[in-house]
Amino acid sequence: MRYAFQETPPQARIMLPAVERSQSSGVVGVEEAWDIAFCLWRAPVGFDVSIPALDHVTLSILDDGPPFMRMDGRWRGRSGGQGTDAFLLYPGGYDRRWIAPGDTTGRHYYLKPGLVAAAARELGRSEEPVLREDRVFAHDAELRQMLDQYVRRGVDPVSPPQPIEMDLRALLIGMRLVGFHAAGSGSVAAPRIGALSPRRLRMVADAVEAWLDQDVSLDRLAAVAGLGKYHFVTAFRQATGLTPHRFVMLRRVERAKAALAGDEPITSIALACGFASHQHFTTVFRRETGATPSQWRRRIAGD
């Protein structure tokens, strides 16, 4: 069978198989505007799919099923499949055709335009590199681990990821691609970075306090510090011992503690402090304090 393709919301700038949509998780990260969206898919009877040239980078993983084969261009006949470190890289710009003989499940990761260029800048490269076309069933255990963790966090129903966390994960994936899978380059080491200055740290902390009830993105905090995202995260961690994501979560918990001294409903407190839901608030609060918000409120009342 062949897949029929249709375009998804334009902000995603990706194309996805419409067949077997009911057996897919959908596209995760589009509405949240993550720098990498992903789709979990299944083709129960295999596939023969021709994909028109696209202008975005795609990474693909085969999770289960028989090996499948590339059927176009210079890589025609190259086949592969499952592996704890295997991945496919499509740098964009040309048509592709793939076939698989049986029940197959996997994942596609769609990189937001500009992510590779941003990753290159973080690594000190002045020009956007060209990612390699020959990464057809290539092997990179560290990259594969990063991709696996990205999906696990992305679909976590109990403690949904915040944009600031997924922004960093996406950037690190981009830096891995630039450092190890770009044409004309070997491994590229990240630059040495010192701690964030006290002045910049105060500016970032003030911004976090002002934005706690919103989605706090890595882009916004890095802009406050006047640094690239990776540079900012590294410098912030050296100054505080925390990632920006954990710092934001701790500040939300502290604000919630103060609010729990009153009689405002816990769900209202959760939303006012920037948590995605009552359940998310409870999960994070218990992890940081050892008590649920309700238990904390009763403890305060008892004291």
C-alpha cells in the first residue's frame, strides 16, 4: 500500500502520513511550538511511500518491524532496521522513496527551520553546515539516546514537559547533528563557557519571577542574558548549580507554598504558578517537598 500525504498546520512546516492516523499519537510539539515536533506511526501491512522534496530536516527511527529499504537515488538498495543506536537523517531538498514488507512502527522527528543554524552558532560556526545525505541507517548511540529521551518526556502524561526543557533538548540534538553529522566536519567540541555574571543572573531571576504564570521559554531567558541558548544554559548552571528549567520549577514551588497559606483553590494556585494542571502541580510539588499541596496546606494550618 501507499501512504497519502497531507500538509499539517503551516507553523510545523512538515508533512505526515494520513493513513493509519488513528493508530498514531499525532504530531507532538506543534501547538507548543517546540523546535522539534515528532510523530509516532505504524504501518500494519508495510508501506511503499514516495515523499516529495521538503525543506526541513527529518530524523527517523524504526522501533519495530522488518528492515526497510531506500529505493531512490545514490542510496537505492540500502536497507536496515532496528538498533539501539540506529537512525535515519534526511537533510531536506530531494525526493525519497522507501518500502517495508510488513508491520512497522517508528518515529519521525521534524526540526524547525533555523534549528541547525542556531546549533552551529552555539558551536562557533559562522555558516550553517550542510547535514550529510549518507546517514541512511547510520549509528550514533548518544544521538539515539537523546532522541529516545525527547519522546519519553514529550509524551509524559503525569509531568508534562515545559517549553524551556524541550527547547534545550532540541538544541542539544541540533548541536549533536552539527558536530558529528555535517558535511566536511569531524566532531566539533562545544566551547568552554564561564559562569553567568551576577548582574546577568539578577536580570534572569527577575524575568523568571515576572513570567512564572506563563510558559517560560529558553529563547526569552537567553535573550534577557544576551547570550545564545547553549551558552546561557551552561553559564547559568555554573552560576547556580541548576538548569534554567529546574530553577523555574523551584521558583514556582516557592510561590505555591506562599499561596497555600491562604484559602485559594489548589487548582487555581497551580495555574497561577504556571503548572500545566492540578496533577502536574502535585507531581512537582511532592517531588520537591515530600508532600502534596493538600498535605502542605494541612501542615501549615496545624502549625
